[in-house]
Amino acid sequence: MSSLADALSSTRADEQRRAARALLRRPLLRASGPDPDAFLLVRKHGPRLREWFDRNTGWRLVVDSEVARLVKNPATNDDHTHPARDVRSKQAFGRRRYVLTCLALAALDRADAQITLGRLAELVVLGATDPVLVEAGTAFTLQGREERADLVAVVRLLLDLGVLSRVAGDEDAFVKDTGDVLYDVERRVLAALLAAPRGPSTIDSQGFEERLTALTAEVPATTEDLRNQRIRHRLTRRLLDETVLYYDELDEAEIAYLTSQRAAITARITELTGLVAEARAEGIAMVDPFDDLTDVRMPETGTEGHATLLLAEHLARNTDRAVGIEELREYVRRQAREHRSYWRRNAGEPGAEVELTTVALDRLEALRLVYRTPDFVTAFPALARYALAEPTIGDSA
């Protein structure tokens, strides 16, 4: 009986771990989505997961027969390194595509159960005539191929999220202005999409930063227990969401709490998710032994991956200073000549080092390994793991 109880307990813990990892990897799961088994696990272990996330992060978990949604309040509002991306090309969304996403969601909220891409485009064009958007310089008339491609990129993101389900047609035909597409609007998913403690329509602030702060603001803590709870939430959120938590980014209260509770916080995260704490003098990283909880990896293969590793090693040798962007581009230019037999053919062409350097720095910044300004890059302490030691020859035995 004891062996059976241990086996059942181990199975239950493994299922909870898989369910928690599925939610962290994709905070919105659908019964009819690409991973129905993960959705079933989340439904099965919903009460335990809901209690854990509420206690340790303050995130709400909402589960029904069709959708599981982990409503994640961000630890910070200033991280620009994980943008929405085109599902096909992986190109980061720009300002216009973000505006189109908001306009499309607003239109779908008032739409019928089914909608065509052409009708959605008409509603988005109508929404773009709002005087506030016009004054801000936003223009969308659907006149050119580029604007239709922007809308299609937004629609493909909504398809990936499950807000829309394609019934018939092809988006490429719409871009070419030769066809249309019909979609089902998934109301349950649409209703669960917004992750914020309050609705945007309740905010009176005008500036972007002020509106964002108001949108994510939580009720102030009024007791010592509540203040400690908020600190625990912030620290756990950062350990789950960020690759590295640096001590010098924390305030005095957070440092004091983490000093006394670090073992307990990291143990709870490890128990639920399987992430392993790596504590160093400069901070803590929750390392994923399965390497599937991040959208940015290091290292990667191919020309960009090799260039990123070489650039990381170069920056790791220069942790005592800020390195100029032009210096890094020149370094990549030299590496392209040295590795021309392995890198793709156009990597050695004049100007190719600009894109390669940008791609590499985007990855390193997203991994919180460097700090970047328009002209300089400074290595964070965690980049030291990519430094190569000078070879030594030991005494022969």
C-alpha cells in the first residue's frame, strides 16, 4: 500500500508539474487547441494550481470547459524584449500592428459569431478614424498591399491565440486582393484575453506610461503581512518570467525579504515547475533543464546563432567597460571573414554586420545578459558564463 501511495503521489506531482509548465509556456490553453492533453491536465489539477499561483504570484487561474487562462500580471512594465511577432516570419510587431491588434479585438468584441476578413478590415478602418488615433498620427486605409499584410499578420496572431478559427479561405489571397477568408469568433477566448486588474475604459490618464501604470496597478498593501505578500509575489513573478534576477535591481525591502526567504521561494518554484535555482553573488537564475519554457534560447544554430555566441564571448571579455556598437559591428565583420566557409554566403557582404549585430544583441538583451543603449552595450554579470578561459598545459603525470 505504501508503494502504491508513493507511486500515485509521484504521478500526481508529475502531472501538476507538466500542467504548470504548460501554463507558463502558453498562459492561454484551449480544449480544442494544439495541446489538448495539457489543457486536460490543467483542468484536472486546477484547484491546486489556482491555489499555488494565487499564493505565490498573485496571478489568477481561470478554468472552464473550453479555456484555461493564467492571468499574469507582469513583474515590471518596461520590458520591451519579448514583442508580439508575426507567426510566419517571426518579425517583431511595430507600432501600427499593435494598434491594429487593439482595433481588431475591439471590432471582434462587437461582431457576430462569424466574420470575414474583409468585414473585419472595414471595421478596423472605421476604428482608425477615431480622432484620438488620427491626432496621434495613426492612419489605416487598407489601400496598399503593405497595409493588408499588416492586418493579416494581426489575424494570424489571433488565430494562434485561438481568438479566431478559420472556416474557409486563405489570408494570402486577401493580401493579393484576390479573395476573402471566413472565421468563427471564439467568444470564450476573446473574453479571457485581457490580463489586467482593471478595464482600460475605467482609466482617465492620457499619457501612455500613466495609462500603463494605472492599468496594472494593484490595491495598496495596508498591513505588514500584505506588504510581505506583495514582495513575495513580485520576486516569484520575476524568477518565473525573467532569465536572471539581479540583486542590484531590488529595493531594500525586497533584498531583506529575499535574503531570509530565498531557499523557501526557490524550493516552491522547483517543486511545482522543475526549474532549478542557480544562485550566484550577483543574483539568481531559475534554470530549465528541459529548455522549453522560453521563447529565446542560447545558443542557437546557424549564422545568427554562431554570431551571437561569438559576440557574447567578446563582451564577456570586456565586462569592465561599455562597448560601442560600431566596435561590435567591426568585430562581427571580422568574424564573418574568418568563418565565411560556415556562415551563409551573404553574411560577408558590406553592411551585413549591422543586421547580424542587431539580431545578436536583441537575443542577448532578451536573455538579460546585456544592457543596451543606442550607442553602447554593457555586459551583465551573467554573461560571464560565456567567457572562454585561456588554455593551459598541465604537468604530465
